[in-house]
Amino acid sequence: MTERSKGISTEARIAIVVLAIAAIGGCSSRVIRESGTASVVQPSKPKYGATAVVRRGDTLYRIASSNGIAVRDLAAWNGIAEPYTIQPGQRLKLYPATGSRPSTSTAGTTVTSKSATPPRTPTSGKPKPATPVAPVAPSIPSSSGFNWRWPADGDLIGRYVAGDPTKQGVDIAGNGGAAVRAAADGVVVYSGSGLVGYGELVIIKHSEQWLSAYGHNRSRLVNEGQLVKAGEQIAEMGRSGAARDMLHFEVRYNGKPVDPLLYLPRR
């Protein structure tokens, strides 16, 4: 821990890192509220007999959150130790190995999401067809309120594609060891390699709504809890978890990926 991070309590750092990892995995956090340095978490709701198959880009936090289970419980039920690394294709049990098994319609099935369709109310004559309701697109602000900088020099070789879990940011080509810089002022909330597909990863929190992520580094030069300035070097470019030397850069608003090119200055 650096001198800058000593003022943050252990409980607060753990809570922030859990929230950051959940956000970068694109899931809704199980944390209800934060009060001081502690987080209040809902109790787990096991789904006896049900399983979930890990897809590329999934994290244990995302799967636990989407199924109403505390991440520590899901990890314990499947024998997964910290930092909770999982692999695509892995099947996870959504229930403990011991204990009574209540009657449930999910027993022996793989959990999938379904949309309930309300029954139609009959009227005189032929029933009226249901009127389709257009989905409401999430509001993405046109400005973050602060200036972004490019996190690395090099050609843009990959762009953001909405809805594609493998293209949630931009890829910038470069040489191994090239400087990776903070895109804006903030605090490092994650520095590690526990997320499959991101290699050596750094996550910076810029405000309550905005995060940025820097993946595939050769080495990380900052620690969790460390304050950084825009343009300050935080890592060395590499190919950890990638086929070539490059930086994978993401911007998240309220935990959801947005196109970084909407906020980075034009080159």
C-alpha cells in the first residue's frame, strides 16, 4: 500500500474494489447502500438444482448478482478461491451442496432469463392484438463534466460495439513497455489480474458515475487507493490476455459501458 492509500480503511477499500469489479463486469451490484466504510448486502437465495454456465466476459460477481446470491456464498458453493477467477464454459452450482432441498421449478435446469407476457383481456368480438412497447434506451450523457485524455499513443485497431460483450471499449496498438496513462484524474480502485479476458488490469474511479479500465498491460505501476492525475503513467503496455501488444480501454457510466470515442478528444 502506498502512502496515499493509508488514509483509506481496509473495509472501505474492499467495498470499493468489489463495486468496481462488479461494474466492469457489467452487472448490478448486490450492495444496497454504503454507510461509512461498510456495505449492507442482501442474504443469498439459493436456487436448488439450478446451474449457470460461464460465458466470455462473465465474472463471478455478475453471475452472483444476477441470481440473488452473495459472491462469497457462490464461490464457497463451487470451491472457488479469491480472486474468484472463472473460465468460459465452466458450470456453476447456484446452491450449496448440503441442506434441505425445497420444491422448486428450477431444479435440474440451467438458469435463463424470461420475460413474462401478461394475459390478454377478452372483449366483445375478436381480441385486440397486444400493442408492442418500444424499449427505453438508457440515457447517456453527452459530457462527463471533465476532460478526458488518450490513455496511450498508437493506432486505433478496435472500436466499441454496443451490445457486444467482446467489444465494450477501444483497442490501441503499440509496443510492449509503452506508457499507459490515466485518462482523467481519479483514484485507483482495482489493480490486479483477477478478471478473465482483461489480463493485467487497472480500474480508475473518476466520480460516483464514471470509471475507466486499462487492460492487457505488461506491468501495473499503481496500487489500489492511489490518487492519480490525468496523463500520469499507470502501467506499461503489454499483451497479457491478448494476442499482441495493445491497450484495451473502457469507459463506464453507472457501471455500463459507453463508447470512449464520444469523450476522448479527436486525433
